[in-house]
Amino acid sequence: MTTSQIASAIPSTPLELILSATVATKVVLVVLAVLSLVSWGVMLSKWLEFGRVAKTSASFLSEFSHASRLDQVAGVAKRVQQSPYTRVFARAIQFLQETRPLGVDGNAGAGTLSASQVEALRLVLDAETNTERDQLGRYIPVLAVIGSASPLMGLLGTVLGVITAFLGVAAGGSGNLAAVAPGVAEALIATAAALAVAIPATFGYNIFANKLNRFDGALEGFGSEIIALMAREGRI
């Protein structure tokens, strides 16, 4: 085989490296491609979901900040679109109605909540907040799994590719660089693909985990504001 024939047989583009890769490397690349599609799908869905939650919550929070009574907030919650904040508020109203009627629906009530009832209300609001957080945080851990597992899969593909390359060199009886380089380059394609999958997934996980933590803190603060509003009305 002449030098020109050898040069023409050596893959010169990433696509040629993939097409000429071993079966093991191709399997790893297919798995990485699936993981990449999953991670981008999760990131897109979470981006849309966080945006939708922020939009539906904005009008309610704006009117809540100007309300001075629970019945006013209840009226606002009925008018605006459902959001985590309206569901937390609805859970608080349900607790009040089940504990004793306090005029939330226009019916006059008597007495105030005791300290133990206020603590129970706090626990109820915390439980509802955790439920909303878990609902919004679904599938975000998938990004962490993909971000940590993809490099390991890429390393596996690279190791298998290097082993195959050296076995081919040993079988061919040629140890020069031109004989080894194509196999090593092919093996490194798996590592490059793994990093291309892991880096966006890791960024996405950190971004959405941070958004989820801020959302959780805002919901907890909202629960405290509900209790403070009750205190101003003399319900506590």
C-alpha cells in the first residue's frame, strides 16, 4: 500500500471517525446521543415550566402584597390562574375552615388560633411547600445523573477503543505512529462526545437547582406572610 493510499484510508473528519469506529465505540456513542436528547428535553421542559410558574404567580403576588385581609386574598386567588402560591394559600384557608370558621367566606367567627394550632398551620404550610417544590423539581436530578455518568461512559468507550487499536497494531505487526494514531483518535471521539453531553447537563442542573432553591425560599416566605396577615387580623 502506497503512502497516498494509507493517507486516503485514514479518517480525516469526526464523521469518518464515527463511521469507522468499532462496534463498542458506536454503542457508547448511541447511548450518549440518547442521554443528550434526554438532558436537552429536561432542560427545555424545566425552562418552560419555571417560566410558566413565574408568569402565573406574578399577578397573585402583586395583589397579595397590597391586601390587608384574608378574605381579600381569597378573592384574588379565585380570580387569578392557579399557581403554587394560590395552592399554598388555599391549603391555609382549608386548615382554618377545618379548625374553626373564621369568616374567610364571609361567615363571622369567634376566638383565635391557639399556639399549638398556629404551629400545626406552619407544619401544614411547610408540607404543602415541599409538595410544590417536589412537583416543580421533577426530573432535575436526571441532569445530575447524566452530567456525572456521561464522562464515565465516554471513558469506557475510549478505553475499549484504545484496547482495540493496540490489538490491531499487534496483529498487523506495525508499531509506527501512522498505524496507532487512527485507532487512538477514534477512541477519543467517545470522550469528546461524553464531554459534549456532560457539560450542558451539569450547567443545566446547577441553574435549575438554584432556581428551585429560590422558589422554595420564596414559598416558605409566603407561608410566613400568610401567618403574619392572620396575626394582623387578630386571628392568632
